[in-house]
Amino acid sequence: MKLIELIDVSRSFGEGELRIDALKSTNLAVEAGEFVAIIGPSGSGKSTFLTITGGLQTPSEGRVLINGNPFSDVSEKKRAKLRFEEIGFILQASNLVPFLTVQDQLHLANKVERSKVDKQKRDDLLKELGIFELKNKFPSDLSGGQRQRVAIARALYHDPAVILADEPTASLDTQKAFEVVEILARETKMKKKATIMVTHDERLIDYCDKVYVMKDGILTERVGS
Ligand SMILES: Nc1ncnc2c1ncn2[C@@H]1O[C@H](COP(=O)(O)OP(=O)(O)O)[C@@H](O)[C@H]1O
Ligand SMILES: [Mg+2]
């Protein structure tokens, strides 16, 4: 089942001679249980691609479907709701809230949407990611690798269809980077998510099912590596 689908998606900035075609006509489908890597040099369009896929900005042309829902051509309000329900984001700096404990990082969204805290689900997830014993600690007490695990737990807590990670290991040493990507790969398989990870680190792509290369706004699948 296709959880992410981009159909002829492009994005440009500016006009006339100043126009930058950051993303050229892009087609991509990611199935449930598939872990996809996107690599490419700085300025090649990776973040533009990921923010459009995640509905943080809209394409100039084309359509994005997330879990079958049209995502790019709906109102900002509808898109925000879909984004919340269907997408988990993991960013380079884990973006944890400094004054919340690990367990409360997960519950922040419960507060925002006034939904019930699911303690069982939270604890199971924290155990799965090896951070259960840290649940009452604050981000400043955690190592970089532990923070990224919390960020992964937070992204998974709402059971989104899609996980989007932009350079999730950029601040980690090699061993910790491997551990974090291994967790992402495992959770993607186990929970049948569609996961896209943008990375500049070629060593991490062994964990991925498919690798795409972004160059000058053009996305190409790398076959047989
Ligand atoms: N909001 C924006 N306004 C103008 N140009 C942009 C904007 N966002 C990205 N770009 C340009 O689009 C190109 C791709 O950028 P980006 O997607 O951030 O690349 P990457 O993430 O691969 O480093 C770059 O030339 C960048 O300067
Ligand atoms: Mg970027």
C-alpha cells in the first residue's frame, strides 16, 4: 500500500532571472514498511522535497498524497490536521521542549488536541526504544543519541502512517548514528510505516530498502549499490 505518493511535484522560488527550480518534476511512491534514504549535496533540494512531502510548504505544481489523502491541494487547516495525524517528523536537532520530561514530550500533543494520555502505549514505546528508565529526565540530562530516541518515540506515539527524518544523525558519532538508524529501520518494518530519511552519510544507507539521489532538484533512484 502506497502511504506516500508524489505526482509530478515541482517547486520554484522567485521569478524571471532570479527563479530557482529547487525541485523539478518529481514522482515517488513509498509503500508501507519501506525505509527510503535520500542523499545528495547541500543545496540540491532535499529539504524542499521533505517539507513539501510533509505539508510544511506546498508545491508549485503537482500533488502529494499521504495515506491516500490529498495533501497538497487542501486548506491550510485541513493540511495541519492531516499532518498531525499522519506524519511524524524527526529533525537534526531533536527539538525537544527543554522544560518537559521525556514522558511529557510524548504527551505534549495530547494536551494540544485534548486527547487522553495513553500510559501503556507510552511505556511500551519507551521500552522498545531503550529509554524507559529515562522517562522522568529532562532533555539536558540526556546524550545526543538518547535525545534522538526520544524524538523517534515522540514521532511514533501518535501512530502516524509516515515518518520523515531530516538528517536525524547529523549531531551523533558513528556508533550512535548506526543505533538510531537501526531503530528507525526496525520500527518502520514492525509498524508498517513509510519512512523517508534525508542524510549525507552514505554509511547509513545499508539499513534502507531504496536509495534516491537528489542532484540539482532532480531525484533519481540509485539501483544496485
Ligand atoms: N524559501 C526559499 N526561498 C528561496 N530559495 C530557496 C528557499 N528554500 C530553498 N531555496 C533554494 O532551493 C535550493 C534547494 O534548497 P534545499 O532544499 O534547502 O537543499 P538541501 O536541503 O539539499 O540543502 C537551494 O538553491 C536553496 O537556496
Ligand atoms: Mg537541507
